[in-house]
Amino acid sequence: MQADKKTETEVKAALRKLTDTYVKRDLQGFLDCFAPDDDVVVYGTGADEKCIGIERIRTQVRRDWEQSESAVMSFSWMPISAAGGVAWAAADGAIEFRANGQDASIPVRVTFVLEQRGDKWLIVQSHFSMPASGQEEGRSF
């Protein structure tokens, strides 16, 4: 069910905090976007990027930042749905970064599941992927 305007605004603000703290390399601010649960999950685009628990997320984001001089995460199209204290969003976006003196950008597709805890919306699950390269538009395989 489509989220009401209040929920949509709050969820978008929570996800904006995620992108803002990522670009600033604010580790604690970034981690504060996630539920501090043992089963919080982040799937990244790399084969080994399956993070379960806040400590694994901490390790992953530190690795991201150690391997880049800068990185910006941005989202465009983003429908948000909700039921009770749970919201979910899908987004198209990009990660633009500078690594080894080279600028690059990768398109991403992201899904988020958030729970409302008190007056905050916290991410309990996210999944980043890249569209299949080489797959022609209009083709399924």
C-alpha cells in the first residue's frame, strides 16, 4: 500500500541521512541509519558484500571508504509503501566515486525495508544491485 505523505516524507528523510552521511564519511551517522539488530542485512553489489549485523556493516563501509577517495550515493525514482510501522522503498540511483585517481559511476537499483522505532525510521534490510550489462532493452535474458 502506498505510504501516506507523512510516512513518505519521513522515510525519504531517513534515506537522505544515509546518503548524506555516506558522502561525508560520517561512520557513526551512517550506522545510526540502521537498526542495531543482530539480523539487520545489507547486500552490496560485490560477491562478498553480504553484511549481517551492524558490525559487518561497519566493516563494509570502512572498506568502501578505504578503497576510494570520495563516493556519492544518490537515488532518483523512489516509490515508498508502508503498512503499520514498516515501510519499503525501491530506488534507481548511482554511486559516483573516485578511486585510484579515476572518476567512475555505477548505476544501482536498491531496495530498503525500514521499521519505525519511536520517532525514527531505521533500515532493517537493504539490497544494492546493478542492472545486467549487455542485456538488450526489451529482452529478459
